[in-house]
Amino acid sequence: MCTGSGYTLRCDHELIHFTTRCPKECTTLSPDFLEDLDDICAVCQNRYNFESLGRTHAILLSQMKDQLAVAKEKGDQGVIRAIKTQIQQLSKTREADMKRAHELRWAFSDVKWPGKQPADWE
């Protein structure tokens, strides 16, 4: 059996380092050798960013809509205008955040790993 150390990530993927390999060349380790790591892998990072941003903005928008409903019941036009302005600003912020997350998705696509030759980079 192969030995080593490894982690189970929040996305349920595993990060494994083998210290010795057996003839079967295992693809994972026994659960006894895996620890939980509060992180996600590079493959899942982008999806997590988009989902997290979407959730955060949806919660804020819901709260603002609740405040807007209360302001409308009271007939407070100044508060209504202020909340509508905040909702418009939230929309712009969400768009900018999503654009930034999309750009980060490709920011590290050409990482050059130390110890590898340029021919190995692709």
C-alpha cells in the first residue's frame, strides 16, 4: 500500500502527497492518513467565488427590498429614493465583483512551476 499524507478539502477533492509508492500505484490514501483542510482546490475555486458572490449579493438585495417595502408602507419618499440608489449601486458592485472573479479565473493559468523546463510548462 502507498503511504503519504493528504487532506480532504471542503470541495471533497483530495490533496495527496505520496512518500512511498507500492506496485499498485494507489490513487488515494487510507482515510486514516487524510486530514480535513478548510480550503478548496484550484479547480473549484472559480465556481466557489461566483456562488459566494451571488449568495452575498442576493442576501443584501433581499434586505434592501425588505427595507424598501417598509419605507413604501410609511410613504417616506426620501428613504425610498435612498434605498433605490443603494440597490442600483449594489447592482454595479455585483457586476464589478463578478468581472473581477472572472478575470482571476484566468490570472494564474500560466503558472511556471520551479524546477520544470519551459517545455514542461504547457
